[in-house]
Amino acid sequence: MDDIKNKWDLSFKNIILPLIFLGIFWGLGILLSITSGAIFYLFNFGYIGTSIAIGIFLIQALPKKHKSWGRRTSQILVGCYMLFFLGFFNRENMQIEGFFMLLLSGVFAAATMHYLIAKIAGPLIFGRAWCSYTCWTAMILDLLPYKRPQNKRIRYLGIVRYIYFFLSLSLVLFIWFVLKDPVQPQSTAELYWLMGGNVLFYGLGITLAYRLRDNRAFCKYICPIPVFQKITSRFSLLKIKIDPDKCVDCGKCEKVCPMDVKLLEYKNNNQRILSTECIWCSTCTYACPNNAITSTMGFDMGIKERLNYR
């Protein structure tokens, strides 16, 4: 048994999902490049799709004790591309304020495209996979020592993310309509906004991680992006499913879930994991000793959030 766990699994079934991701992203890149005449879209979506596909393949093919490096590989490849190439090099504010500014300006740039596709429409298919596979903030936070939450969630603290979202939107509206001094796309000012936003996010994220002993505390309570994602991810086609015939209710999946989802309650209700707090990180999948947890495609949705609170 130990020998099997330490071997790569290069079977064809582990190639299917990465190929689906490759097809979707490269197809979108080709379509946008043809319709717009800009080769950038082919490079952008081709690179992101390939990076994610590599990560998914590694998750499925690597020996069980090394599977986390699959997601980390994708996260680093895409996160660095978004932050350094699109952000610092191209001077695009990839933070949420940059998206609001571009919408008001009517400019369809990388940040606009990223939010509309990855964070608003994308969750209809992939749920909140962005948070695991491509987020440049989580890319750093996941390096911290509290990968498994030391305590359960703090009830109602997640309201802060909505406050942050509306304060951010209000600030942009104030600058645009009252001060009438909007930040110009790809300007030095936009670069400063990006730098300032990232310093704030990393500072808050690292502080919360150590204070609450939870790497993903920032994602649960502060990050404004789930305000978008939680709406569309409820209808996500791709979700985690626990096979009740294989599951022995050992609880290991819930112990390692970074988002404190009550996975077994969904299983006991004969449901897939319908929580909009699931970030499809697959941690539960490779923690399961009986291989009872898989990713599946389907049509369903849930209203009630089943989460572990203090």
C-alpha cells in the first residue's frame, strides 16, 4: 500500500480534466484573438490555461504526500504572471479598485477581462477555483505555517469583506464623480494603486494568519473578491463529491479543509459540496484515506452554508 502511495499515477483518467481546462482556455484565447485581432488574448489565456492544467494534472498524478505541489505550481505560475507581468510590468491595477475604475472608463483591459471572466463568469463553471489556483495574495499566504486552521470560523466576521467591497466602490465613485480625477489606465498612478493595494492585502493577510493561526483567515473575512464569486459559484458545474459508499466518516477531510466547510453534512444529505466557501483546493481529496472524494460535473445548487463555527 505504501509503495502505491509513493508512485505517480499517469493513467489516462488523470489527463481528462487537464485537457478540458486546456480546451476551454485555449479555445477562448483563439476566439478572442480572432475577433479582436490582438494576439495578446491567445498568449494570455493559453498561458493561464496551461498553468492551471499542469497544476490539476500534478494534483492527480503525484504521489499522495506530494499532491499539494500541484496546486501550488499553478498558483505560483499564474499568480506571478498576474501580479508582475500584467500588474507591475503592464501597469494595470489588478486590485478591485482598478476593475471599478476601468468599468467607469469603459476600457476593456487585462484587469477588466480578468474580473469579468475569472471572478464573475468563471465561477459558473469552476466555482472559486481562482482562490486556490491563481490568487497572488494566497500565493504568499499559503507559505505561512497554518495550512490547517487551528480553530473554527468566527461567526459574522465575514461581514467585513462586504464592508471592504462597498468602501472600495465608494472610494472609486467619489474620485470619479466628486473629485473628477480618475486614475488613468496603465499610468504611474495606477501602478501606485496596485502597489498600495497589495501592501495592504499582504499586511492584513499575514497579520490575520498569525493572529488567528489560519493561513486563509484573510480569504474568509477580509477579501472583497468573494462578493462577486459567491453569487455565481453557487451554480458552479464543477464541485467536490464524497462517495457515501467509500466514506467511513473518519473526518480527516474536514480537519484539513482550509475553509472550514462541513463536508460530511453535504455527504449525509446526498449532496455535492454546495458551499460557496469551497475553493476547490482538493486538500480534502488527497487527505481521504479511502479515495472517496472526487471532482464532478453537474447541475445543482444550495442555499444553506454548512460551515464549522466556533
